[in-house]
Amino acid sequence: MNKKNKNVTGVVYSTNPNYEYQTVDYEEAVTLPANQQTLYVQLDKKQRGGKKVTLITGFIGSEEDLASLGKELKTKCGVGGSVKNGEVIIQGDFVLRIIDLLSAKGFKTKRKGG
């Protein structure tokens, strides 16, 4: 599908020359200020081959803001990771360091798990 018709839904082809495509407009998520958000930090190793990762969930906002937060946390911890499905995944056990970093940025944090 070309970029021009990216938001078009429902019709693949129409023989009607006067047909108007129906488009879906996606609303841009508004990022809440850091002091109004509570982020959950947990250590996880399920379905990861026994390797530990630190998950940060609960972010309310745009994907770009979440990606920039994930990049900053990965840089501060000096490890790899990714941003998928509204979660930031940091490779390794960095729960305490990430809680300190997020608190310094003004986020409320809660530790999940143990």
C-alpha cells in the first residue's frame, strides 16, 4: 500500500469513478507530564531463555516520547534494549538504577514483582 492511501480502510478496488475513500484519522496520544505518571519497573525472565530483563510499563503518551525515554535509559545503563507494545525493555538487572533515573526525571515509580 502506498503512503498516500495508508489510512484508507475497507475497499481494495472500486469500479465506481465517483467513489470516495473512507479514511481513518488516528489521534495523536498526548504525553502526560512526568509528575502525573506512575511507571512500573519489574525484573522479568519469562520466555527469554533465562536471561534477565528490566521492564518499564505504564507510560502514557506518544510512541516517540516513549522511544526517547527508552533510548535515554539504555544510554544511562550502558546496555541494549528495545521499545515494544508500550513497554521499555532493558537488557539486564537494572531495576534499582532505573528507579533512581526515573525518579530524578520526575516520574513516580513503583517496583513490581519482588
